Amino acid sequence: MNNVRRRPLGVGPVRAFEAVARHLSFRAAADELYLTQSAISRQIQALEDDLGAVVFLRGTRKVELTQAGHMLLRAVDPFLERLDGAVRQVRQARGRRVVSVSTFASFATLWLIPRLEEFQHAHPEIDIRVSATDNIVDPDGNDSGEVDVALRYCRPEQITPHAVPMFDEIVTPVVSPLLLERAQRTGPPLTHPRDLAGHTLMEEDNPRGSQEFVSWQRWLAEQGEPDLEPRRWLFFNYTHQQVQAALAGQGIAMARLAMTIDATVRGELVEVFPGRRMSSPFGYWLVKPAPAQLSEDARRFCEWIEAQAARTRAAMASL
């Protein structure tokens, strides 16, 4: 009896548990909470570790609640309802106009945040809350307004009915002007894909469904150099880390053009082989609720996002 755990459960894993229990699907819960399936799985694993019991039976094609899961769900449902109601009351009492935006860290860092000042200048009365993390911050989804807008990266078939496409996924090798100048001066020059053998290549090392489509291996195969090996490799977990390393002249990045377009337009990065871009079936989407559930402030923000996305598309096409 002395070994019974007394530490309270974290709200994040509880929220993930409720969503999986309601949908009986890890994927549907991930879509609702704007997380990856692996993030949901980690939340459930953390919950089960804290609880000391298994809450789901995970089959090949279905998920079922265990007896412990049923018991927990009976307590969780009214708890979350009371919590969400209290949060709404607190926010309304503050009298602040807030638009909550869910996105992923690299997109927030490289694309959204550099543009936010323009929106804030045009709408100083609206606060913006950016949730750029794999953890659950505002997890109640669009049903109660906890997340007003999401900026997502996925395949078209994974998106929700009211989503709007922002721009396609285009990847291309980029390099800092200083590194490019040094290569042209001291060699090896960067005039043909085979010249990459004398340089450091940088790539994301974060297994996602899109990794195979944005890899150096695929790009090199399309250029007729499938066996090329660079002088060295440099791997990063996140896109923004790779971009920072490219800006510092540490190597040549296989960059997602939408997230490096600003640096490229400013001349801080240069496309090495502009005629050899590569596309993928993934894209960037503005995810919003049904029009009847969209607040006036969130509508203004969505219109601004769509205008910014149009500028990005134009810039990508003009380079």
C-alpha cells in the first residue's frame, strides 16, 4: 500500500487521453489537437507511466479502453469540462481580444514571426498567442475556441474540410554567398551537382512522413548522381537549425524554399542550382474552423495569412 503513487497527473497527457478515448484513434486525436501521432503516443505513455496502469489496448486496426481507462475517463470528462469553462471565464473577464495560432517551431521561427509585426501594426487591438511546440499548450481544438487557427504541413488528403492551401513544398540547395564565393575562388566550384562531393551537405535528421521527399538522396538521384558522397554530412533535427547553419556558412542545405524565401530575397542565401528544384506531395495549409465558428478577429488574421502566403508564392515563382 505504501507503494501507491501519489503524484498528480499532468493536464497535457490527460487531454491527449480524453481525445484518444473519444475517437478511439491516435491519428484522429492527433489531428484534433494539432500534434503528430508520435507526440500523442508519448503523452499516453507518460500518462500510463504516471498512472501505473495501461489505459488502452492497441490493436492493429483499433484502439480499446481497458478497465483502468474506463475508470479514468469517467473522472476526466467532467474535470476537463469544468477546467475549460473556467478558462473561458477567465479570458472573457480579462477583456482581451486574442487569436490563438498553433504551428510548428521551424515555421513559426522562419515564416510566421518575422511577418507578425505587420499584422500587429494593422490590428493593435488584437493579441496573438503562438503555440509553436510539440507539447499540448492550448489543446481544446476549435470546438471551444482554444485554438483559433492552425498552420500545418501535411499531404492534401490529411487536411480538414475548411483548410486553405498556402503554398507547395519546394526544396532546393542553398548556400551563403561567402561560402559560394570561396568555392568559386578556391574550389571545388559549384557549377554541377557532382561538385558537391567536395563540400559539406546539411540535412534534416528528423524522421517524418515527408523525409524521403526532401532528402539529398532523392535530389542527387534526380540529378543523375545517386552514388555521390560529400566531404562530410551535417544533420539537424529542425529546419530552422539547418537554415541557421547555412547562414553561418557551415555547408550547403537542402532547404524548404518557403521557409528560406526571405533570406534568399535579401541575398543572405543563394540557390546553388535554381533550375534544379524538387517538389514533394506535402504542402503548407491554413487550417480554420467552419465559417460560423470563426471569430471576427480570427477571420482578419486568416485573411492576413492568405495575403502573406500569396506574397510567398509570388516570391518563390519570381526567383
